[in-house]
Amino acid sequence: MPLPAIPRRVKIGDAAAFAGTTPRAIRHYHAIGLLAEPERGSDDRRRYGYDDMIRLLWIRRMADAGISLDDIHAAFEGTTGIERSLARLEQSLASKAAAIEAQRAAVNRLREVGSPLGLLSPLVTDRLRDLSPGALRSADLDTLLVTERVFGPLGAATQADRFIVLANHRELRAEEDRLAEAEAALDDAMSPDDPRIEDLAAQRCDHEIALAAAIEGSGLEEALNVLLDQEGEHTGEEEDGARMSVMEAVGKMPYDFSPARVRYEERVIELLHSADQDGHRDPRTC
């Protein structure tokens, strides 16, 4: 049985197709010195021989393994640096594998919980998963998301006490909603010197003190203390760069507060600090 025509050399398109790459990639290999550019034929086109194809196939196999082109170059030159490169690659792959596992865990939590709560850290999700449907507002989830971004999972888990109490105390939830509506009305039409700001800030301070008392009386503090004792066990749960200072967060998170609202927030902080100094308030509710 006669064999089909066997080429002595092939064009770049055929070489790319056989190696599983593209002519553009092969030209890049030429440009960086990874693959020698073959001589052109009478038609002024490159022709690739057996040795060229072997080199190209090894390049593709190493690239598919995740080895960088610079490290592939080092491997062909036989330098000892390739071992360090492979060690870095192994570490990078391990990190990627861990990230994939974390993503799978997040997807599983989201399926199990059935709400965006599952996208927060397990520390926060587990603390709030027993709340009845609808007890956790969309705005509550938004707040936890921001808190976790700034203070990490433990900060958000601490703040979760607030939403557990609000879910279980209708009068506190009603007051929270009333204050939130009044705060939203502090728009650009109101002067920062308006006396209503001082009155509303005092009401917010009283509400925060009541929330702190409810948290203290609920037994949630004991569960929180367990979390705080386990802080070292959960440091790995935070994404890289998750924490930032409060001042950094203020400068980067666009709340679009009016001057009146900014003044109100300042007065709330001042009043809560004063109450804390007098021993009337638990600072954890901030």
C-alpha cells in the first residue's frame, strides 16, 4: 500500500495546525528567540522541518503545563534556574487549586443557603443561617458585605449580632427602619446646622445603646467570644488585601452623603463615644 505524500518541509500554517497553536504564536516564538526562524523557500515563505517541529511540540507541551516562555527558554538552554522556575510554578498551581476549592465552597454555600448570604465568609454565613426567611434585609446583607471587605470575616461576624437582634426584636427593627428613613431625608436641601440633625443623632445614639443592651442580654456575646478566641484559625479565610483602615474605606466607598448627613454621622460618633466613656454603651455595635 503506497504511503501518502510525505513533505520534506511544511508551511507555517501546517506547522501550527499540527502543534496545536497559531501562526501568530510561532512568529512570537521567533521574535523572542525561542524558536529559530527557518530559511525561506523560493516562494519567500518559511518552511519548517522535523527538528523545528520537535522543538515546537516541546514548547507547546511546556506552555500547556503553565511554564512561562522565559522559563521554557531557560529549560532549552539547560540552566539551573529552571528548577527554581518549576518550584514557583508548583507553588502558583497550589494557590490556584486552593482558590478553586474556595470558589467551589462558596458556590455550595450559596446553593445551601439559597441567598446572597452564602457569598459571605462561612463565619458570617453560619452565624446567620438560622434566621427565618426575610428576617435579613437586603440592606443588611449590603452592610455585612462592606464590613467584611473592610474588617474581614470576624468584623462582619461581630456585626451579625446586630442583625440577629433586629430580627428577633420587632420594636428595635421598627426603630431602625424609622431612623434609616429619617437619615435618608438628610439631603442637600438641609443645612448642616439644622437643629433637627442634633435631635436625630441623639435618637440614633439611644437606639444603638438599646441594641447593645439587647445583644448583651441575648447571650450572643458568649458565641462571639468563642469566635474571637478562634481568630487565629480564621485568618486564612480572608482574601488578599481584604482589610483596610476605616479612613481608607471612607475615602474609597461612595456613600454620596450630603453635608447635613456627614454632620449627622459625625455627631452620632461623638455622642456614642461620650456614652461609651460614661459606661452606658457597648462599642461593639458601631
